[in-house]
Amino acid sequence: MRFVDIIEKKRQKEALTTEEIQWWIQKYTAGEIPDYQVSALLMAIVLNGMTVRETADLTMAMMHSGDMIDLKEIRGLKVDKHSTGGVGDKTTLVLGPMLAACGIKIAKMSGRGLGYTGGTLDKLESIEGFNCYLDEKAFIRQVNDIGIAVIGQTEQLVPADKKLYALRDVTGTVASIPLIASSVMSKKLAAGADMIELDVKYGEGAFMQTPADALELAQMMISLGEACGKKVRAMITDMNEPLGRAVGNALEVKEAIETLYGRGPEDLTELCLRGGSVILVEAGLAVDEAEGRRRMQQVLEDGSAIRKLKAMVAAQGGNASWIDDTESFPKAACVTPFIAEKDGYIEQVRALEIGRLAMEIGAGRERKEDAIQPETGIVLGKKTGDRVAKGDVLAWVHHNRPLDVLWKERLYGAFVWSDRETAQKQLIYKMI
């Protein structure tokens, strides 16, 4: 079998056989197929798609490319939460501790940045000393002891996806329903959780551009999970503007902490309350979503959620005092306010452009080898629907190097203006 034949077959819009997909994943994982050839195949898949059968075969091949984790020693319902990514998405850092405080076991394996800003691991590593890598025994012990652990996938867990994940990030092959579905579900199925909650985003700052695309992706992932005996729920959520106000790793952790103290932005708080209430119902810990929401709200008010975050940070070697004193987080050399030059209303804050701008000043990766500067990023002063007076701060930019004129112009251009009051967009499109 020659890999070039597989590339040409997909280029011609033909379906790959189960054997071809298994051979591709086995050989690539073993280092016997070069990145440049796999990049060509990935682009052919982006352009020509995969059938449901091909996607299932790819998921299974990646899932079995390494070790499978057995979490049966963890007591209670084990939940993993996954977002398809977006600008300013720090949901895991808030929802995970909230659910753990409600008695749900959060056993989550996460990743690094796939897109414009860092992933959950990059965010957590902005905390001094935080260790994202635990062995299986330590992972299980921590989830049993404190109810939550967020770690990186090991070299042995779905190694095929680890390689493909990094390659897609830098080859323009992220936005593909089969590739996203197989990537997400291979990891989630190998990681052993009983229930998976998916946050599938759509819009300018997401990989899926429309609610219909996001719904298609969600339904495919649900089908893959249920075929393996897992409970899977999904939220379809809007990402036409950044989630919350902070974009950038340390800045997002600080915002997550504020949210767990009950002082976070409305959209991030609402997403966590709604997503958490669904899980509590599925777990039998609430009779309906209204009761689930009350329980989720209570763990914010009584401080038990923020204590779960502190416990997790401490257990994984991080400096938990930073949770109490967020001024300890690394700081950028400069914080530059961008001032409104006119009165009006914000019609949209363009998530894609904000994400690109944040990446360019160090908050994300352009190449897989790039190092993230956790202290850099953008904090929004105004969002969709806000009234703006001349002189108001539109955004604060945290940066280490000078901002050129074009970059500044693009930041101003990311704010779409209106002369009339603009309604806020619906955050949650659908729950399935």
C-alpha cells in the first residue's frame, strides 16, 4: 500500500476503506509517513469530506493507536467536558470546579491551543508550578480525593491524534466536521469517562460557521459516543464574539477565578450554569434543569466551587495562593487602553479578528513550535449591545512589544459600530 495512492483517492472524492484508514493511522503514528504527505491528505479531507463510516473508522483507529484508560476505580459518575474551541473560551476552568463541588467527578484530559489562543493546558500552566501531566494512578487518585483533575493526554493516549492535532493547527485543516469529530471523540472515548458534555461553537470565532454546521458536528459526535455506550449531551453556542472579556492565557484564568467568586461576565456565567444544570439532571442529582441551576448557583455563592479550583491547583503542584491573589499572575510589560473616538453602540466584537490580534502579540501559536507568552492578550471593555461614549475604553491590550499602526487600526476595526441600540446575541442556540 502506498500513501500517495490514498491521497489521490481522497482527492478524487472516493471513500477510503477501513483497512486504508487503519494503515494510515498505524504508519503515521509509527513515524513512517512524513508530515507533508499527511498534510496533503488532511486538506483533501477538508475539501472533499468523509462518510459517516469513514469518520467512525478514523475515530476507532485513533482511539486504538495507544493506551485506553480504565476509570472504574473512580467512584461515582465520571464526566468529561469538551469545547470545540473559540476565542476567550475558559469554560472548563469554571464549569469543572462547579460540577466537582456538586459531587460530579471531573476526569478531564485536555489539549493545547488549536487556533488563535492557548488551550486549557496553556491557561493552567500560567499558574506557577502547575503540572499538567499525571500518571494514570495519580490521575485516578486525585479525582477520587477532590473530585477533579485536568491533565494533558499522555504520549501513550491516542498518540495519532496528538500528532494530527498539532499538524492541523498549522496547515489550515482545522475546520472539518469529520476531522474535528474523530479528534474529539477518539480522546474522549479513550479517556474512559461515563458521560461527555460537548460545547459545540459556531460563528466567526469558531471552526463551524453556522448553527447548522455546529449541529451536524454535535450529532456526529453524539452518535460516535453513544455507539460506544457513553452518555453524550451537547450545547450549540454562539462564538461571533469572544466569550467573556479576557482573551489570553493568564488573563483568562484570572477571569475564570473572578467567575467562580461570582463576579464573572454574564455570558460565561450563564453558559456554565446552563451546561452544569444539564449534567446534574443526567446524573440524577437534580430533578430538572431549574433545580440543577439552583445547585450550580449555590456552589458559587457558598465558595465551594472556588475551593475546588484551589484544591486542584494545589494537588497538581501549582501555587494555590495565586487563586486568592490574582495579582501574582505574570504581567505584560505594557497595558495599553484603546479609547473610543465617538459615541454609539457596539453591534459586534469580531471574535476572529480579536483572536488573530491576540495571537500576533504572543497569546497563541502561529506554528506548533511557538512558545506562548501567557501574560499577553486583550481584555474587552465593551461588548455587543453596549452603549459607548467618546473616551470610554474599548479594550486593554497586554503586550510585551510595541504595537504597530496597522495592528492598532485592526483592533479598532474589530469593533462594529451602530448608531442605534443593538440587542445582545443569543448565546445558547440549542441543547441536544
